[in-house]
Amino acid sequence: MKTCTRCGESKDKNAFYRDKNREDGRNPQCKACARVYDLSPAGRERKHRFAASEKGLVGGRTRAKKYRSTEKGRVSARARSARYDPQYRATHKLEIEARRQVNTAVRGGKLVPAKVLRCTCGVFAAEYHHPDYDKPLEVVAVCTTCHAALGES
């Protein structure tokens, strides 16, 4: 005999679906309660998500794979991988180390995240700018537009 966690009735163990992940090998809800749940909107949504995951559609993995097969996707992937290129890392050691120190300081609470600060133009900042990479923690919070303008000058 087993008690259903949904209706609270004590029933024979054959009234419960098998579940190899459970200690007793049976689902905690009886078959009747499981059927009611499966027909509910929540149950239908869960069933739909499970079916999608079986097809590999969860999280847009299929869409991402299709994008990576296009020319635009390949160019994007090459641009992302440039920061891991050994030649790039060798020529930009100081910048990479400065970024690492700022990220560590933000995670450790020594620096406030840039997104809570305001840029000199008045909008919320999105990132930090290093005026001098030799002083990695002396940074200025700037928005993306101002940061691009600083890079051009």
C-alpha cells in the first residue's frame, strides 16, 4: 500500500506508475491523479517541453546550429574566437590582464558594477574604460557610445 501525495488516498502499488528514480520504484502520485495533471494546462506545457527537448529544440540549439552554418555565423564565430588566439593574447597581454583585474574586483566587491553608475553623458554606463592599462583599477564608467568615441580618438 502507498499513499498518493496529491489525493492522499492509500492505494495498491499497482495504482502508481513505475519510476526507477524513486526509492520505492513508483511515482508519488497515483495514476488517476497523474492523468488529471497531464490533462491540465501545466501538464500539457510540461509534455510539450519534454517533446521539444527530445527533438533537440530546447534553448534554441537547433537555431544556433543553423546560424553557425551560415557565412554570417562563421564570421561571428571567428570574431569571438579572436580573443582566444595565442597571437592576440601575446600582443595584448597588458589589456587582457587589466580586464581580468577589473572583473575580479567587481566580483569581489572592490569595484561597483559599471551598469549601476552613470556615464559622463548622463545615461547608465555599460562598461569600464581604462585610460591607462598600467593602472588597471583606475577606470572610468562609460556607456557603449562614449566608449566607442574614446576608442576613435
